Amino acid sequence: MQAVKAGRRVAVVEQEAGVGGMCVHRGTIPSKTLRETALHLSRLRRSAALLEFTIKPDLEVAALTTRLDEVVKAHVAYMGRQLERNGIRVFHGRARFVSDRLVEVQSVDGSVRRIEAAAIFIATGSRPRTPPEIGIDHENILDSDSILSMLYLPASLTVLGGGVIACEYASIFAHLGVAVTMIDRADRPLKFIDPELVAKFVGDFERSGGRFLGERNIASVEWDGVSKVVTRLASGEVVGSDKMLVALGRAASIEGLGAGRGGVEGERARAARSRRALPHRRAAYLCHRRRDRPAVAGGDRDGAGGGARRATRWAWRPAARPR
Ligand SMILES: Cc1cc2nc3c(=O)[nH]c(=O)nc-3n(C[C@H](O)[C@H](O)[C@H](O)COP(=O)(O)OP(=O)(O)OC[C@H]3O[C@@H](n4cnc5c(N)ncnc54)[C@H](O)[C@@H]3O)c2cc1C
């Protein structure tokens, strides 16, 4: 939209059936829909003396997000209309760079189309970071993309990590009556937030039945093959739970993109070079670009909200506009 306003002709390539990305389909909107239900049930539980209220066992997770489909469809339709109104064409398929000005788009029906552009903006988002030693099977051990695909609300949940996504889901499930154990190697969750606010969050989390185990390192995580995920900690403690959420950060989603051919370097090279390569410091951690190439990478690298928006604004500033 910013590029159109800057007088450019724009096309969007999206591999999923609908636009909206992680925010609409698996991140912000789905988690907030479940959060609304959790808050509502938690208020009802507070009136339990009057209402005799309990959550039934084996409650289907889908029953807690009944409005989700409707909300997601409304967002996708709204965004689609916005793109159309601004004359932006959407191509559905998986994009990969052929060269720095040419991308190849492969559709689900196998057809391939090539799109050439003077400037290519990469906003392929992020995916959950999965440590190789933890076998995520998306059934018992889940990540932040698959957590809402659980069929039934578990009686207990272990959450690995103490970041934003870990805390959000830990508190939502605790408010839904699940016995949640959050484990992190730091002494408190949300290290970047004021300690007083974090203490308030942890207090509320514990009052709703959760527990936070800080300064703990994971020795192993295993599904026992019957009913429990068993987490052994370096301290010798063992935590068993019905399900586990692994929320140990997110990584840039650039595999298969051939980003090198577009002049965009991988995570490590970027970490070392981005600050030097970018004229605009504030955007340095969100997007990166080699001075001599037309590709610009932006958007979500690690789950931080608003990345794409800020990076786009930066990318289309006249000084930074690729020639
Ligand atoms: C559980 C959770 C809760 C969150 N809650 C919040 C919140 O409350 N507030 C907030 O501000 N942020 C929140 N976020 C973060 C927010 O979702 C992201 O910051 C935002 O989605 C990033 O947008 P993006 O456009 O950069 O990337 P994405 O939304 O990930 O979009 C990338 C798009 O690129 C497509 N794509 C990837 N590779 C290719 C390819 N090769 N070819 C074609 N298409 C491709 C993907 O299909 C996807 O549609 C949350 C995230 C999660 C996981």
C-alpha cells in the first residue's frame, strides 16, 4: 500500500490461499480469540458461588474459538478488498528468487510464473524456532503455529520459554483451568519488561493455578508413548504434563526463497552486517538490504509485532529506495 502511494505498480505473492499472514491465520487473531473466551470463562468462574460453574473435561479447543473462522474470513476479505481497491494484484504461489530482480512463483497446481520487478520487498515472516533436541510432533509437543490444532483442552500443559508468546498462551490456558507449568532459563519471564509489571503478571498467573519455574535448564523432553510429556530438568526435577508448548522464539522464514540470489543474506551474516549496511538505524533489526541490490527484506523476523509496517515505511523512503 505504501509503495502504491509512492506511485509504484505493485504485485503481492502469497503462498497461502488467503492474505493476512501469521497475524490473521495463526498468531495474533487466533490467540486473541481464545484469550477473549478465557477471560469470559474466568469472569464466570469468579461468580462460581452464584452460578455453580465448571469447565467440562475433554472440552474441544474448537469449541473455545467458535468465532475464529468468521473473524479470520472477515479479515482476509477486508484485506483482499483493500489490495484490489489499490490496484494491487495478488499471485498465489511459493516465491523464490531467480535473480535479484526476478522471482519465480510456483502455484499449487504446479504452474510456474515469473515476475520481474525493479524492487522486491521480502516480508515472508517468521516460523517457530525449534531446537533440534526437542521432538515437536504437533500432537503432544506443539509449537506456537500448531498449539491451537489441539483437539481437546488438556488437563495439564508445560510451556517452554518465558517470552511474549509463551506468557500469552500460558496465562490463557491457566485461565481456562489447565494446570500450566512455565519453564525458562531466566529468573523471571518477559525480561525486557519492568520487573514490577512482571511480578504482577506472575502473581496473576499463579493465582489462576499456573506455576513458573525460573533458572531451569532442560535436560530432555520426551513423550512417554502413553499419556504424558516428560520434561527432565538439569536440576533433577521432572515435570509431567498432557501436552507441551515449545515457545523458544521465532526465526526468519527464508528457506527455499533463494534469498542469496536476491542479494539478501541469512540470519548470521545479517546480524554481523546489518548495522553497517543500513543507513537507518531504527530499522536495522527489522530489515536489511545490500546497498547494490534491489531486494529489501522486512517484516517479522522474530515475532515482534509491526515489523512489516515499520520496515515498509523505511523501505520506501526516497533515500533508501532501490534504483
Ligand atoms: C501466537 C502469536 C501471537 C501474536 N500476537 C501479537 C499481538 O498481539 N500483537 C502484535 O502486534 N503481533 C503479534 N504477533 C506477531 C505478528 O503475528 C507478526 O508480527 C506479524 O504477523 C508479522 O507480519 P509479517 O507480514 O512480517 O509476516 P507474516 O504475518 O508471517 O506473513 C508472512 C507471509 O509470507 C508468506 N510467505 C512466506 N514465504 C513465502 C514464499 N516463499 N512465497 C510466498 N509467500 C510466502 C506466508 O504465507 C505469510 O502469509 C503474534 C504472533 C504469534 C505467533
